[in-house]
Amino acid sequence: MVPYQPIIKFMYKHVKTITAAGLMVLFAGVTAFILTKYPTFSTSPSSRSAQGLAGSNALPKGLLPPIDNALLRITKKSFGVYVAPANSPVSPERFKGYHTGVDFETYPAEKDLDVSIYAACTGLLRLKKWAAGYGGVLREECRLDNQAVTIVYGHVKLSSVTSDVGRTLTAGEKIAILGAGYSSETDGERKHLHFGIHRGTAIDIRGYVQNETELKNWLDPQIFFR
């Protein structure tokens, strides 16, 4: 465990006598100490497996977010929302139906940057192809709350996917980058990640269904992120 408590007590005791410049120096020193003594103490995507966040094939506690700052990115289309050209938060809208996943949006500054996508669970890569409405799409099988599910990652750049179908993906590993917005990589859609969880192992990568009965075959990803 990183020894935060002694550090906090020291800063609290001497905060009245430390200048702003002194605080900066102290903070830099504390940071250097932590990184030197605890080199794996990091929250960067590259260190997820090193921190034991890779998980196992069965993930009773949930999924790893497939993109950095995941929950903050769900700003337009959440799970189960009914979308149609007349009421969609996206314009122009070409789809109609109940949204089977969540859309993780990108920031304006990421328009021309590579946005990494990570495996949300450990499981077999079952599908990697170009599909209408998605551009590049991946489908992964894993177990969630002791039930078989398939994960859909839509709008990815297929040429960035180095794993072959049939390979086991490890939760937290980088598996792709997002496709370029309004290109063939996303089939003309904006740059974002569509992420869906379908019950069972049946092949179903639909981004929308036409009734609430069909929607029951899908799970809301937000409740599983840990």
C-alpha cells in the first residue's frame, strides 16, 4: 500500500508554512517517491493487466470499460433508448429502433487521434468483419454473472485489429482503435464506439431492435462496469 497517511499528516501539519512554490516541490517529490518505490502504481491502460485488472473468463463483478473515461462519454445514446430520425440526438439519423448498447462518444480533440479500444472481458474473438451500419465490428464471447454473453464492439478500424478470430482476448488488453469518422471504417457514422452485450452465444450484432421484447435479449452495459 502506498503510504498516503504519513504524507497527508505531514502536509496538514505544515500547510500554513508552505508556500505555493514549496507545495509544488513537495508534490513533485512525493510523486517521484511513489513512482520509484511503487513502479506499477498507475491507472494508465497499459498497466491494467499489471494491476491484476485483467480478470478471468467469468466476471461476476462486472466488465472493464472498453475505452478510457467510459461513463463520461455516454452523452447521446444510452441503452434501450428509442431512436428515430425525428427524435435522435444525432443528425442526420439513419436508424430507427431501440438501442441495444451504449455509444461512447469521442472528444473534438480526438478527431484525428488514435482512440484505443480494450477488451471488456476475457474470452474468444468470434467475429471480425466489416458490416453495414458499423464499418469494422468485433464480437467476443465471455461469461458475465455466470451466464454466456457476447460483446459487440462497433465502428472500429479493422486494420488495427491484430488478433485473429478464435484467439482468446484478455480483459484490459488493447484490441483495436476507433475508425475514422464519416469514412468506410465506420460506414459513414461519426467516430464513436457502439458497445453491446447480447445474452447467449447466438450471433447477433444488431445495434437496434424493433420492439421491447427483442430488447430483453440484451443487457445494459452500464450496470456491469466496475
